[in-house]
Amino acid sequence: ESGSEDIDILPNGLAFISSGFKHPGKEGFAPDGRGEIFLMDLNEDNPRAVELRISRGFDLASFKPHGISTYVD
């Protein structure tokens, strides 16, 4: 409902997608929606986005990701 905000694709074909960003003070498609991070394996024949579980203790109520980037060591 809130759409994706950004995507970062690793060299191995895994894509991380941020979703749920809402500009402060502006209406959104899902104003009460929560932020999420999805993983998609682009090597699959029919890739689908799977929501990643976020650790307990993280403030999910205020999580509205704007952008995403990865670091490969």
C-alpha cells in the first residue's frame, strides 16, 4: 500500500527493498502503515519479495525507511 522507496541490488542478485517512507506532515497512501525491508532473489525464475523480520526491541512504530544501502566486505 505504501510502495517501495528504494532498492539496492548486490552483485550476487539479492535485492533489498525499503518500503513505508512517509514525508512528515504529508498524507500518504497508507498513513498508519509501518516501514518494512524486503528481500528478493533475482536469480529465481519467479522472484518475489519476502519481508525480513526485524529484531525485537527495535522501534517499529517510528520506522519509516527513506533509502537503503548495503556494504559488502
